[in-house]
Amino acid sequence: MTVEMPAQRRLVQTEIPGPKSQALHAERQQHITDGFGITLPVFVEQAGGGIIVDVDGNQLIDLASGIAVTSIGASVPEVTDAIAEQAAKFTHTCFMVTEYEGFVEVCKRLNEMAPGDFAKKSALFTTGAEAIENAVKIARSYTGRPAVVVLDHAYHGRTNMTMAMTAKNVPYKHGFGPFAPEIYRAPTAYPYRYDGTPEQCAEAALAKLKEIVLTQLGADNVAAIIAEPLQGEGGFIVPAPGFLKGVQDFAREHGIVFVADEIQAGFGRTGKMFCSEWEDLEPDLITTAKALAGGMPLSAVTGRAEIMDAAAPGGLGGTYAGNPVACAAAIASMDYIEANDLIGRAGKIEAQVMPRLEALVGADSIVGEARGRGAMLAIEFVKPGTKEPNPEAAKAVSVACHAEGVLTLTCGTHGNVMRLLPPLVIEDELLDDALTVIERAVRDAS
């Protein structure tokens, strides 16, 4: 069944959140743990294209995409039809009990798409954190080593191991320890916060990472180095050119598995199918989730066949891993991305948005830097005339945008970054309208 969406435009008919959303939120507070946070307490009735329609009839411009999940939109008929068709056949068997073609097809396509001219295999799971944990299991099985190296500002999930891998304490880790052992952190190449050229930034971060691995850990104790090709929750940090290639080469030299966490940046989001392609990386393992299945819960680990086969039979799996309905959605989503050139569309979004974000940067501005790739873009807020993080400004701008009917998200280790993750199908006019609201909010906050 296809539900007709209203016109793709911003429409604010009540305060946001409106009275119906406020009533529903009050009910939520009676029944749902306070441990679940909320960016904007509006209740959604419909979503599709570039808008979210709430129960009060407001139409918000969606610059969040469910945190990079609904890259192709939240209600694409090709995907919803595939979901309905598969659900009518069967919703679950558990792939470890009886097999089905959708699981195999998704893995086959991932193996074909992932960078690297070598034999690959894949495994499907349910969440991004689950994919990361399984990548660690696979790397440890293959190398026989215990240690895992991650980067400053990293975000990898909310499970015990992935909390240990995540850099930011509040809200992700505070009060939840002790955490999994044998997780170690190295600097990342964050050009905006380095006093020198991007090339010098890459060299310095790489040198420090090598020192940590070689002198503090011992390279023969390290199973994997895991990096986001474009850091997500940590602040949409585009690493200095050459840094990740240097990390990959160093890992290979010492028999360490290099893992690219593409959970937020993958599937066309940055203007390449995989963000790793921007630096010609060929990761040993790649983790994916979020946009993989058009809104359905599905994740994957894809990589070198000999590494993927290191885990013993039965060592990988999960009751819901590679659910058949999610697999059907993934196949339809991948078809939709290709048929509509959404990878190219991400590049056009960057060309439309980035000049207007860069125009907000200035010596006396609260915006210190605009950055990103494709449709994964951000502005970092600072105290004017400094690089001191300014989370208050980021919050004020986001609150103002929400009141005007533009859904934005904040991120960053210091909470001072506003990220823009529009659906790749968003219309130009809608995107221009959202940018005008953001510009006005930045001026007012200044």
C-alpha cells in the first residue's frame, strides 16, 4: 500500500512541538525510561522525500534522515513494496536454521561493491554496534591477537565493547563501566584543531599512532585498527589527506587488520558508495548499517575472504541476523540508489550547500569551520575570534531551526557541531529553504 505524501514544503501550523505531540510526549514519559534521549519531541505521522509530517500537521524539513538511515527517503514505494512482499511470504526463519536467497544476494552485492581487488565474503547482523563487535571477533580470530586500536573522537556504538571504543563519555559511557579490556586510543588527524597544515596534521597523527602501537602496545599484540573514514558523532571530522592511507599501510606492514567503520558514511552519503574510496583505501574489513536497508535494521561486515573465514563455524550469527524482510529492503534500496544516481546526487547537494555554510565562517563569527563530503556536512561553533568550542551556540541554532520547522542534529565531542544529513532525494528548493532558516538562526545567535 502506497500512502500519498503531501507537497514537499515546510509548513509550520502550530508551535513545535504542537499540542498533540506535547500530549503524546507526556504519555511517553509515563511509560518509557528516561534513558532514551530526544532531539525534538514531535510525533511523526508520515515521512518521505525531504519532509517529516507530525501529528499536528506541521511539515518539517528533514536534515537528519534518522541519523543517516533514510538516505533514499523514509517511504520509497520500491522499498515498502519489497518489504510487504517478503513479509507476506515469511518474516523470519533464522538464517542459521534454514537459509533464504535474500541473505545471499545482499552479501553478494556487498562483496561486489566494496573497494579492493581481492576475494571477499560478508556476514549480516542487525545493528551497527553488532557489526563492529563481530569485526573485532573476526580480526582477533584471524590474528590471534587481543588489542584493538581506535581513534580520538570515535563513535562505534552503545554495547559494552563499543562503548569502550567510543571516545565521548557523556551521554554514551558515563556510569556504565567497567568496559571491555584491550581497547586503546590513538590521535586522529583533525585539521581544524591542529596548528599547522593538513599535511603536517596527518604526519603528526600518524607518527603518534605508530609510536603507541610499536612502543606501548607492541604491534604483534594488535588485532585491528578501526577508523571511521569520516567521523560521525565525533563531529563530522574529515581526516587530513593521507592519514588513513598511512594507517592502512602501517597496519598491513605489521599484520594488523584495518577496519573501516562505514556505518554512517557509507552507501552514497559522501558522494562515493563507500567513503573509503575518497582516499583509495582498500580496508581489510568494512562495517555497514544505517542506510544499508532503507530504514530496516540490518548491518554487515564485508572483507577479505581469508579474514572473514577465520571465525569457526557457529562462531558468528544472531537470532535476527540478516532478517529476510530487512534483506528484501536492502536489495530494493541498493537498486534505488543505482537507478536514481543518488551517489551523484550527494555531490550535487554538497555543491549547493557547502558555499552557503562556508559563507557563515569568519574571524568574528560563531562558526569556525564548515566541512564534510557529499550530503554529510557540518558547521563547528566556536567562541568568536577563537577555536574554543561553543556548544551553547550549537544548541541555540538547533533550537531556533526546530522552531522554524527544520530538523537538525548536533554532535561533536564537545557538543559544538551541527550536522546536516538530508535525504539524498531532497528537492533543491526544500534544501534552499532549510539553509535560509539556518543562516537566520546563526545570525540571531551571533
